[in-house]
Amino acid sequence: MKTAGFRSWIVGAMALQTLQFSACDDGAPSGTLDARGSDTSPDLSNSDSSEQDASDTANADTAPDAQSDTATAPTDAVDTVEETVAPIGCAVADELFTPYCTLCHDKDANFPDLTPGALKYLVGTRAFAYPDEFLVVAGDPEASLLYRKVHGPAAGEGSIMPPVDEVPAEAIAALEAWIQDGAKPCENVFDPGPMVPEKPSPGGEITFDAAPSGFQATRPSWADEGTCTAEQWWKYSGDTESSSMHPGHDCVGCHQRERGPSFSFGGTVYPSASEARDCRGVSGVKVELLDADDNVFATTTTNGAGNFYWRKSSVPFEAYRARLSYQGRSREMQLVQRVSGDCNTCHDATGNNGALGRIVAP
């Protein structure tokens, strides 16, 4: 377990992916009809008539007439069994959510769940990363964060959704019409229940040694406010030639903008999901990249700042999942990411594009 109208985002991989990160519900759809146990089904166990039984008894010394014995069996018995009714979606699910969103946003992946049966839980629900905003306000598309994320988010609302495909105009129109019409729930679909996102936490206690080079024990005036479990901060506001610089920032994007060494993948591993930028992360975490066939194609270990990265010259970008290992524990992304290897853009302190916060050591 998030560019112009519906063209890109970055998750998972809203990737989450799960990818944090993805699985499918396996419960039986509600409203399913099954007449296989109906009293109207024919009873084939005694299909011969009593008259035929008497005839067979009277002619016991002769071979039974196989044709007459089977003539009374119903010829269309199978036609009396009704077919199971399959669940159907609604326009907004068929046009938008199912083809473009549920790969990353389902019950077991990135919040929110956008499967048809869960759409009713979006109405009046606060966004996880933006608690002052509601995902859907029935009758008011512009007040609905979900609509703005798809149509074009405001400043500070993350990237546009979905991250890859250019969504057709009719899909956007279906979302707007659905909200304006009261955001009614889809009918005859499996109800997975409301999704309650939980930020990840490490599986054991994490301790920090003395501050490494480039870090100090007091928060600089220019650094972000917020959680810093290590209580050690990067002390330089500008750029320096150090692999430990600016933990928590968008490594790949910053290096592109500032013309630094070109990275294909980069991020920071932290002891909690809400750590501020420039706060020291967890060192010694093994980071592996797995391709779409679950083969490991790159491995490294976080440095003293908690940072990890691969240069493009050594590991070109390809679709991937990440696996972390630390103190005998491990954690994996659920969804294959196909858009970017700039991990901290999704895994920021609040959680962006469906992520549930920072990359947390297992």
C-alpha cells in the first residue's frame, strides 16, 4: 500500500498496491439466488411409474425393455435449475472505480476502499491523510476530496488520481453525476464493511546510538515540526554531498531538480509512520526490490540516516515491490508499483496517494 486530469499519481502501487498494499474479498455476494435446493426440482430417484414396475414383474423371465424403462424420465430436468444471479455494479463503479482504482484501493490495500459495495462508506467519511476534508459530500462534488483528487486536486492535496491511465471524460462525468445525485450505494453487491486504516508500527523496540555525522540533537529552526523519535535532526538547510542528507524528502525528485546524481529508487525507513522530514531514520534495515515475478533484483541496507537508494546507472527503474528485513522480522509491499521509485513522495508523514504514512521498519 498516489500531471493533468486523471493522468498520474503515485501508492502503491491511490500500488496500495496494496501497498501497503492488495488483495481481493472472497466472500459470497449478498442477494445471491440459488434454486438448486428448490422443491420444484424433479425427483429422479423413482422416475419409473408403478404401471411400468408391474409390467416388469409380469415379464420377469424376459429381458427388460430398456427403452420403456427410461421413457418416463424427465427430459428437461436440468432446465428447471435457476442460474445464480451475479452481482452488478453501478455507473460510477463500472465507468471509473473498477477499471481504474480498485487495483490499488480495495479492502486489504490502500485507503479508501473503492470496490462497489464499499462506496456507501465514503459519504461523510474524513480523509485519512487530510482529516479536515470529507471524501464524499453527497450532492456537492467540489466539497468532496475524492472528486478533487480525480478532477484536479488543490495545492496541498497530493497528486491527481489515478497515477497512470488517462481516464475518459465519461468516467469523470459518472463520478460527478453520482455525487450530485446523492452518492447512492450500489445495489446487489458484496458489502465488505467500512475500512478502518491503521498506521503501521515496528514489531520491536528501536534504539538509536549517538548522532552520526551531519546530525544534531536539537531541531534546527528551518526543520519541519512534528514527530522525531530519534531526536536527531539533519543540521544543514542546503544541499551537501552526503548520502545521509535530508532524510524523509523526495530523494529521486530532488536529485532531478537539483541535478544531483541520478537515482532510480530512493527513500527513508523510520520507526513510526508520522516522522517529520530531516529527522533521522532507522539504520541497518535490509531493503530488497522484487520484480513483477517476485524475483529479487536489487538489495541494499539503510545507512546511518535511514536512507536507501539505487543509482539509475546500476539499477534501472522497473515495476517493483519492496521488502524490508530488520532484526529477524520482515514486511512487504502488497502491490507492484509501476510509476515511480521515489518512495518518500507517497510515504510522507501524513500519507499521500493512499499510503498510510512513512515507510516503517518491521
